[in-house]
Amino acid sequence: MTSDETFLWHPNARLFSGAGQIGRPPEARSAGYCGIAALPQNQALVALGAAVQARQSFCIHDASPAAGLFAPQDHFLTLTGGSSGSPKAILRRQQSWIQSFLRNAATFSYGAQDAIAVLGQLSHSLTLYGVLEALHLGLDAHVLGNLAPAQQRQRIAASRVSVLYLTPTQLRVLARDPAAHCLPDVRLILCGGGTLDTATRESGHRLCPNAEILVFYGAAETSFITCSTAQTPEGSVGQAYPGVTLRIMDSRGVETQGVGEVWVRSPYLFEGYAAGHSAQTQWRDGYLTVGELGQLDGQGNLWLKGRKTRMITIADQNVFPEEVEAVILAIDGIAQCAVIPVADALRGHRLIAVIGAADGHDQLSDISAICKAALGPMSTPKKVLFHPDFPMLASGKADLSAITQWVETQI
């Protein structure tokens, strides 16, 4: 196997868990598959390093993995976040990520002086991606998921980290302390896994004044689909990532200039599910969809609406809870939000907004007015609830299943 087919630990790369360095194991090729528990973090990184050095297939999981999981050599498994259902095991070739490592190295001019930091657990594919990209390209990798935000900022500063891979929620939490010292060495923030609102982008720029903040869109099944640039309009997730071809198809399977299902063809796609399934994931003529709805403008910028499975109708009008969540998260002081539809005999559905806070009744009128002005009355939540212990997944996304169950106890 060559370096284009399997992950490598480049001789120049170093791996850190918090402030501690993970020793490089000897390179000893060994066929086989390795299941790795994401926690404790140090042990997970040691096991991951050993699997990379041995050129083994592997899967990093949060708890007990599904029985019978296996990946052939030169493959690996990642697990979906399961925000609205059961997690699925994604089987992909290591090469499918390696190709994007090389694209990013050229696009973002990675050099020996760069170091990458990630803020989540290794079981989250974004975190794992950042670590493996750094190791493969010869950059230092800093895994800070086991640290509090203030400690994360300290390690980023002390290690002169220049590139951050994180979700909008992770950036929101990292940058929410207005008294935090800025991080001038960070030159690039790659933000994916959710909607990046204007307030979070501005707080990220205050924390990292020299950083370019780019939004990318993808899924565990697809990897990169789009990436923004400095010219991308606010609210768009950018144009097709290099090597990706996009199509927007209507319900009849015909290409449309309006809102439709996003179909992707690229060298970064997964091989299939090793566990679980999704009725929304479909292949057609070399293109893949995971059931996301969006629209392309005249310049090729993609504007997402949300997952087809979350779209609802209110008084015969299509409503996208993700759009409502994005508007609410843009309100200053709100860091966690989920919008849950409940049945309504008159209009079909009504929306309940759940905010991560012990109390915030002083914001109720603002939330209603802002949603109504931005999206209209049909997309305005009819009730706002405050959850003091907002359920989150390891991926940094809202646990919609747990939140929905909680809402049912409150109304």
C-alpha cells in the first residue's frame, strides 16, 4: 500500500492530548481491524497512532460498538452523530480523506509552521479528520476536547496553533468570553457541522483577529461538498469543493433552479453503511444524496434549507426548522437552540423553540419579533422553552430525540 491509499504519521508531525505529547509508536505493519473507544482521550490517541503506524483499519466509538463491525484494510469506519435517530457506521476508504488532505494543503497553503487544533471527541468525524490530516501532512495535531474553553484557549495560544477545525457551537463556546485574550496566531478557522450565524462569526473574529473564517458543508457520507470564500454571500455555504459536482433535483428527479434535493458526485464519497441505514441516502448515476434540501444561485453558491426529513408544513406552507434555529442562534447571548415541531389540529404543526439556558424570559419578545421579521409568522415559534441542561451529542449537535421527548413532558 502507498501513502495515497492509507493514513500516515508523517515524521515531522507531533500529536498532543491537551498539554501532553503522545509518543510515536514504532511503524510495524499489521493487517487487522481495531475498535477504539473515544474515551479516555489519551488512550484513544495512543490506539489511533498505533493503528495508523500499523496501516490497520479502525473505528472510534463512544460506547460499546455495534456487534460485528469490521472494515477491510485501507478502509475505516466513522459513526454519524445520530441527532435525530440511531447512529450509523460509515464505511469509507482512507484514500477518500487523503485526497482532500492534499487538496486542503494546496488550497490553504499549509506549511511546516502550521499546527491544527480540534475541540471535540475523536468519535466525531470532524475531530478525527483534523487529527488525521495533520498527522498525514506533517503538522502538529492538538486534541483539546477534554479541556474547558479557557484551557483550550490557553493551549491554542501556548502552542501557536494556526488552524482550527470546529463546529459553530464549539466556536460559539470558545469565543463567548468577552474578556478572553485574543489568539493572533490562528490564521484559518474551518467551521462545519451546522449554521454559522453572524454573531458567532463576529465573536470568532474578535477572538482570532487574524483568522479567515471559512464555512464548509458536508456529511459523514460525503465528506466535503462545498466551501466558502471571502466572496461567499452571507448565509450561503459556498461553492462546490474542488473535485465535487453538484446537482439540485426536484421531486420528479429533474434538475431544477429552485429548491430541491442536493445530489453530489466526488472522489470523497463513502462506500456504504457498515451498520444502520437511512432511507434518505440514495445513489443515482454516480451521484449521492443524503436527503438535504438546497438551492444553487447563479454563481454556483449553495443555499441550504435543511434535511428533507425535518421539513414540515404549517397551514400548507413548507417550513424548515433549521432556518428558524439559525435565526435564533444569531441572537446575542443564545448559544444553544433546537426547534421542535408538534402536531396542531388546525394548521398541521406548530413550532416549539428550546433554548439552552436556565431562564431567559426577558428574551421572549425579541425571539418572536426577530423570527417573524426574518421568516414570517408561519415560521415563528408559538412557544419558547428554556432547558437548563440542553441535551447535546458528542458531535456538538443538539440531541433532537432527547429534546423532543423533553418537550412532550412540558406541553
